[in-house]
Amino acid sequence: MIVAETIKGTKQCKVPIWLMRQAGRSLPEYREAVSSFKNFMEMCYNTDLMVELTLQPVKRFDMDAAIIFSDILTILNMLGCEVNFVRGVGPKIKPIRNSAELNCVEGVENSAKRVLSAIKAVRELLPKEKTLIGFAGGPWTVTSYLIEGGGSKTFSKVLNFCSKDLKEIIDKITDETAAYLIKQIEYGADVIQLFDSNAGVLSEPLFREYIVEPTKKIVSTIRSKFPNFPIIGFPRSAGNLYKEYCKHTSVSAVSIDYDVSIEWARDNLQIPIQGNLNPSLLAYDIEEALKETKRIMDCFRDLPFVFNLGHGVLPDTPVENIAALVNLVKSYQ
């Protein structure tokens, strides 16, 4: 498993590639498969559909890894919160006012059964050399969606929330996330990625408290049952705080966003790196995207490195652009 081994720190003869949000609207077969579904969360709990969508980019592009088709907010459904996706707007959640309103999961295996069944089915269908990636949202990011009631540009509600209640909510979500990820591993995930998409809004002290400490606890809990299990962290837009994140969380590898200098990452982050082509380049300027891809590959030539984007594939990315990218990475010397 070239991706899993790279994440563990072994440099490979060929740089592996997979893309965040590779199973998505950019693929015509995805659009066809989901055409009869009106509710996105319904898609995230349909085991057969999750299996099909997860495997689509591997079949079309020969990606080195599949990431299970799901969403970082499914854990809120498991905690009894009502999550809806409004077309053209994004997730809408009934906000909570205090930590007492958040229920604990009574048996994560039962509440996540359909997702876990999809993981098991994909692992059975996926070629042995391909890595299956399970994932969850970072506790801070999930909490910010819950308190804001959806996405936010200012994060004013969560940043002004009662600090005691906020800490209790993050602690609860941290514990349930660790339990959820352990079940994903038991059902067949070879690698785990933690998406802290909203990490960049926090000051350095709050970053330590709400990003580093919960991540460290999740990693420790997983490793207590699965020693040395490969875990990728993605504290998006963390800037220079990526260095502290890598040093103190014990993640195996770090995924960097496209605002991070690859030279700075190479010189300062002492663990395997994943990233970080700008998705907009891939979607709208394929010549520049391929030029930048070569620069990224050259930068990390002597290190364990997984090629990826600095965020997810944009919906209107041409399929031929993705194919050209994958072909370049797989053939580049």
C-alpha cells in the first residue's frame, strides 16, 4: 500500500497520488449515480451508493487511495443533531446553546453502521495495493459548524461562546470522534485523516487548546489500540502553526493547504507531507497546474511525500485535467 507506507515515513520509488474530494461532482458518473437523491445526508447513509462513489475515482484514474464517501458532519447526526444540506448554501444545523444539549452516542458502531458497512465493502472490493482512507472532522471544526448553525465567515458565535461550555462540547466530540475512527479502522480503513478545515481562524493560544490538544488525544486513543497506525492531520490555513501541530500532535503525516510555501514546509515540518496544488489551477489553468506539479514534485523529491491538492477538487474541474495531473505524477521522474 504505497500511500499507507508513505504516511508511515517510507519513501517510495513513485510518488503516490489521491485527491481530496476526488469522489464528487467533477465526475459524470457521480452526477448520474446521485441524480435521484435530493438529500445529501441520505447519500451519506446509503451503503451501496457510498461504495460506488468511493470506488469511482480509483476505477477512472487509478488513484493510489480511495477515501470513503461521507461527510465530516455525520458525527453530529450520530450525536442527535439535525443536519441538513441546502443546495447552493451548504450545511444547516440547529445550533445548541450549551454543552448539556449535546447527547453522547450510545454505541458508535450502531449509529454509524451504514458508514462502517461501506468501509468494509470497499476494502473487500479495493485492490490490495490501494489504500482505503477513513476520516472525521477535527473537533474544533465540527463544533464550529454546530454552534454557528452551518458555515461561517466570521465565526463570531463560536468565538464568543461561553469558554467552559465550548471546552465541554469539544471534549465530548473529541471522545466520540476517537471512538468513531477506531471503528472505521476495525472495519477496514488503512489510514485515517483528520480534517480541521476551520483551524485558521484561531489565535495561537486557542489553536493549542482547540486543535492541538484534541488531535493529540484522538491520536493517542487510536494508538492505544492500534500502535503506529498511520494518521494524517489537516489543520487547514494554520500558517506557521503547522510546525507546532506536527511537533505536538503525533500525527504520522500532515496535509498542507495551498497557501503554505512548499519550501517552508520541506524545511520546517519534520514528518511526511501531503499536498498542495491549488484546486483552482487544476480546474481553470491546466498548463500552470502541471508546471506547479513538477515544482512540487521536485521540492519533495528526496522525502516521503503524497501528492494531493491543498483542498478539495472543485465541482467544475474538467475530467481531462484530473487525468492529465494523475498521468504526470505517475510518470514523473
